[in-house]
Amino acid sequence: MIKGTLPKAGSSGLFAIAASAALGFFLAGAAQAQTVKITPLGSHDGEFCLFDRAMVLEDPDGTRILYDAGRTVAGADDPRLGQVDALLVSHMHGDHVGDRHIPGADTGACNKPDVSTAVLPNTNTVNIALAKDALIVTGSEMPSFFAGKLKGLGGDPKKSQLVRFGASRKVGGVTVTTVPAVHSNGIAGGMVGGALGDLLSGAGLTAYAGPPTGYVLTFSNGLVAYLSGDTGVTAEQKTVVGDQYGAELVVMNIGDTFTTGPKEAAFVINELIKPASVIPSHANEQATENGAILAGTRTDQFVKAVSVPAHLPLSGRTMEFNGDGACVSGC
């Protein structure tokens, strides 16, 4: 072709370029149109209550991950669970791994849920993993503990899988990595069971489980989500979660005393990570009534303090997020 001229409209080369560009735009649009579905599993339908931590995160390819089953999933038979491919546990405290749980949704009150169903020494997490034939994906020294539990109950210890900080593991279309959290992570004697468990409880000690973790999940539509777990403010929230992974959605624990309070959590969002959206979690309070936020609560303070859209995790309500971290449905 002579310099300075363009190929004729019928040129196969020009057609191929145009077709390739069109296909690229189409595929990019299709990926963007796919959403990650997040469904909180709290104690009371349509509310954000005292012990609410658990969430199911579903990739566009159908992979379903349960995060911190805790006390508000009514065991493995909870009809809200559906398929579960993997469980994530930020740390071994009873309100996250599940030392006991509700007998069913809407039992007790939002500010005092009925969590009378005892499940130690198994834990709610292990019982669900066994029933669903699901993986348990954790960092630190937690995988060996869960492997022992699964084996002792007739399950497959290889279903407990390790992913330590700096690495990642694929579960279906979701890439899972752990990031540092600043908290404690002892295994209570009641979870250990037997004579050793009794000795630990009697001495007021816990078994070593390594440091607690947060998680970064990268979904097949490109969405990167940070699940903080219980933590204070950490340098890694900027350098790793924000700068390295570029998290666009954050599930941020705001309960104060035991984890970041609303002011500290808002600092993490506004100054360190700067995501497109945030979901408050672990508020340790009745945060809503009839689905509306209660004035003066920690949740209310946090929502007012952050500079990005904050979406309440109302139990049973599915929120959908695009690849850029924007909520496109259910918020």
C-alpha cells in the first residue's frame, strides 16, 4: 500500500481490524455486564443485627464462597446457603468460625439473637464444609486445625487448603489471597475438645493458630474485593490492598473495641484503599429497624464518614456489583 493512502472499504485487512475491535468491545462489555452477587446471611431477614458477619459471594461463573459463617448461619441445613464451594475464615473466634448458631432465621431479637444451638467442638464452619463437600481456604496455621477436624469426622483433610500472604489459590473463577490483619487468633479450648481443651480452658489459654487474616478476592468479571476480617489500621491496607491489588469493593468490619471503630474504618476507606464502594460489617449492634439505619449507631457514623457509597448488608438481600465495584442492583 502506498504511504498516505487507506485501504478500500472492501479491504479484507480493514474488515479484519474492524471485526477484531468490535469483538474486543463486545467481550469487554459482556465481562462488565456480569456481576458478583453478595448475599448477607444475618440473624433477622432484612436487617443488620448484632452478630451479623456471614456473607455468600457468588462469582459470575456460579462459584459460591461463604465468608465467616459465624453464628448467624443456621447450620449446614440453613435453606439460605444453597451450593457452597468454599468457606473462608478470617480467624478462630467463635463469632466468626461459629461456636454456636441460631436455630433458624428471625429467632430472638435483632439486638439479642437466639444463638443457643451449640456446635463445639466441631464449629459451624466444619459442619457446613462437611455437609456441602466444600473447601475451607485459610491462612496462618488454621488449615491444619481444620484438616484434623475434617478427618476426625470422616471427611477429607485435603479439603482444608492453605493460602498464605503473598500467594493465591483459585476456587472456580475466584482468585483467593490472604492479607495481614492485626487482631488475635487463638483457638478456644472448647474447639479443641478433650483433655487438652479442658486444660486450655482451665488455664484461660488458647491454642496457637497463627496471625489472623483478611482476604482479597479477584472475581472473573474483574472485581477485586477486600474482606477486612477483624483488624486495626494496617500499612498493608494501602500498600497491598489498595496499591497492589487495587480493591474496588471493601467489606469493612466496624465494631470498635474488638476491631476498627467507625472513625478508624472510615480512615481506611477514605485515605488508604479508596475503593468505589464499601459494605460495613461486624458492627456489634442492632444497626437497622425495618431495614432503615438507626441514628447514632456505629453504622450510622461510618456511613456518614465515608466518601464512597456505603451499602447496608441487610440479611437475605442480594446486592450485585460490576467489575468496577459499583452496585448495580439490590443496594
